[in-house]
Amino acid sequence: ANNLFGIKADSGWKGKVLEMPTQEHVNGGIITIIARWRVYESWNESVIDHGKFFVENSRYKENGVLDAKNYVEQAQCIQKAGYATDPNYANQLIQVINDFGLNLYDMNGDVVGNDVIEKAIEAGMKWVGKSPYVWGGGRNQADVDAGRFDCSSLVHYCYASAGIQLGPRESVTTWSLINMGKPVPASEMKRGDLIFFDTAGRNGHIGIYLGNGKFLNDSSTQGVSIGDLNSAYWSRYFNGNVRRVVE
């Protein structure tokens, strides 16, 4: 149905309709109903209609959705406007955004990097939450296709996907990557920079800086995930080594 946002087909919907069961929160309980859903020809059509849905339905403007200053405020306003019946909808949406660093896609153009950096980050982001850590993985095409990486091979894969070769894939390590690009002060690091940690000896772990203190990495406990430099763990092990491989 290409309905990315779960928008139902009300009486004003003139397009195709698909009937499917869904759960609704009613009077403190959960019931299952057969709902009518909008059907789209493509994801692009779904995204466009989602925007129109908020703009053209007055209740969203009246509840501050269009004037929200950040994603937390907007999620709360969307729930207030009656977008979903789940009383915990806003909190769950905010948690997903936080867990996967999705707010980074809302940054202003002066913070977001160039096309190469964005392609590299996009390549890695598709594996967030889907790829467990595999020591020594990611050094052949079968591993890459299956999403089996360790920290250094993930970084190599990301930039290779954007057309930047950070040395041979078969022999990539954190110590080979520490020589790539040029060093920059930690105080000046930008989106796309390589950052290093002393988790398994000196420069034993690596990630790609995203901005706002967040970074993309493949950790032994979380797999491909978004880390936070301000957390107690990562702030302890970040050693200040930063390499810029793309200006």
C-alpha cells in the first residue's frame, strides 16, 4: 500500500483503499478493529500526502504542530491533535528518534556535510539496529552484503560506498585508518570526521562523527548504532584523535 505513516482513509479520501486490522486504545484498553487505509502508488506519494495531511487538517495547526520548534515539541503536539490513540505515542516516537539519531537529518545546511559525507553516513545508517558486531567481519563482499562488520570495516564500507577508498578493505584496522586524511583538533571536528577511542588499547575503536555529540559506530555490545560522546562511557574513552578524510 506504500502507506508509510499509517494514515487512514476517511470519507474525504478519493484514492484507493485497503482494509486491514489494527489496534486502537479505547477507554484504557486495547481493541482490534478493521480500518480503511489510504493506498499510494509510491513512497514519494505517501510522503507528500503526509505533509498535506498535517497542513490541510486544521486541528494540527490549532494544536501547534506546524509551529513546533523541535521534534520533541512536535511529537507532543501531534499526539495532542489526536493523530494516534496510543496515550504513549509521543514518548515512543521521541525514543525512536533519540535511539537512532534521526534528529540529525533536521540539521541546517551549514552543519550537514557535503554529498560524499552524506552518502557515506547514509550507507552506515541503513544498518543501525540491524547489524551485530562481528570481529574481523566486513573484509570480503559476502560479509558486506550480509552486514557483518566490526568498527573499522564499517567505517571503510561507509566511505567506499561514497567513492572514497580508505586503504585496502582486506586489511583495514583502526591503526590503518588513523593515518587517513588529516588530523584536526577535537574542538573543530565536523560531521563525517573519523573519531577514535581507547576502548581496546590505544585507538582501539573508531566511529564517524555525526554532529551534536553523536557518532555512528559498530560496537561489540550494540552492533551498528548511534553513540553519544556525552555519555559516561564514551566520554571516558574518547581520546581526542580526529581525522578528516573529506573536506
